[in-house]
Amino acid sequence: MVQEVVKPVITSLKTSIPKGEVISPIKSKPVTSFIKTKSINKPNIGLNKGVERIKTINSNLKGRIHQETGIKFQTKEVITGEGKIVSGEFPNFNKVSVQNTTLPKELIKAPTKLDIRNQNKFCTNTLKTKLDKNPEHYLKQFREANDQLIKDGKNYFHNKELNMEQMLEKQKNDISNPTSAEGGNVFGFSWHHHEKMGKMQLVPNGVHDKVRHTGGYDIWSK
């Protein structure tokens, strides 16, 4: 049975900024209209809750393409860490993501830098077996990402310029030993917090850092 729910916008969440992800405060919009929704039955959500509209970075790109990177922004309904359903505009990094993975329940929340590092280490560790099984697939994508890093002048590690082979070697070492990797990340990449709770994507910095966006970290992980 469909029930109509009328719910005004309420004050939204505070922000935190994980390394490698550009985030600005989420702001609530003035109540100018009400959103009618169907009843929703999801874990920790309950029935008959409306969808809160939140302000997200680059919301003006709704349904459009980010010109410099070709990344499209889409309107999504997502679940916050507090179990609310909210709606906003988020970038779709699917076409450039090298690896998608899901955090275990105990790593979902990451209020400290150490927690974020542990998230990154877990995600990087998932690449080990896959790189061993299909090295050419991943190395091809690393090379493409590294080309952009070189063009952007971002091919430096501890103030030392790295060439293509040195970057590839650094990336393979990071995957083999995530504990010693910078922030638990793969060199030249960021573990992007997808808007879907627990989902993480390995996105080249040459794309991720240029697309200002509200990250999933601020929605469900902080």
C-alpha cells in the first residue's frame, strides 16, 4: 500500500574532510515545497519516512557532465549513517574506477584519520589477489592514470620526481604492502567514498581531485 509522506527539510549533517577528497558543508534548503514519497521498507530506516533534500557540491551539474573530466553528476537517494534517506547530486566515477570494493561493517565509521587509513588499507589489500591474477588489466589502467599525473605535474613522491616505471613499481609495492603505503592508498589514486554506504572506488587522482563533490564519507562514514 502506498502512503504519502510530507516531511520538511531539516538541518543536515556536519562535514569532515578525509584525505584526497574535497568536501564542503552540506546545507539544508529553505522549505519551498514538500516531497511526496512511497513508503520504504529498508533495514534501520522504517516505514513512511520522507526523503530529505540536501545541498551537495556541484548540484548545478545535475544530469550534466563535468567538462574537464567527463564525469556525470546524478541525483541519488542514499542512506546516511543515522539511517535517514537523503537526496542529492553525486559524481559517477564508474567509468574510471579501477577497483570497487565494500567495507566490512566494523570499518564503516571512520571519525579519525587512523580510521580512514584503516579503511584505505583494507581496500588496497583487496587488490593483491586481483593484481596477481590479471596484472596486465590493472597495469594498463595504472599507466593511463600515470600519464595524466605526469601531464599535471603530480608525479612526485616525497619531493622526488618519478618516471612511469618508478610510479608503476611504487603502485605495485603499495598494493603488496598497504601498511607501508602513504595513508594506506595506492600512489596516484584515492579511495573514493561512494554515496552508497560502504562502497569504495579506486579513482585516479587526475580525475578525483578535479571533480569537486560531496563524498560518501560525509554522508555515512564520519
